[in-house]
Amino acid sequence: MRHTEFWSRMEHALGPGYYRAWADQFVMADLGGRTAQQALDAGVPPKEVWAAVWRALGLPARDR
């Protein structure tokens, strides 16, 4: 997964006015106590970050 696909999925899941703020503020244990943005900045692959976001939001299997 590329970063562009990750951000597209985030926008779809959370809406255009909220997804970036959520990625900057919501800390996830699955990402070592980091936010999605911090994890991406640290070099964690977008696919791995998306999997953590998917679990945290309880999204349906079709969005995995």
C-alpha cells in the first residue's frame, strides 16, 4: 500500500474534515504508543499502520 492509498482510506473512513486530525492525535498501542502520523514518519509501512487504524476503528472486513 502506498501513502496515497492510506490517506484515501483514512479520508473515506473518517471524513474529509477529521481524518488528518485523528491521524495526528489518536495514539494506538498497536503502533507502539504512537499516532498513525508518527508511525508513518518513523518509517512504519502504510499497510501496517492501516491495519492498526482498521482495528482501532472497528471497521468492517471489506475495508481491511
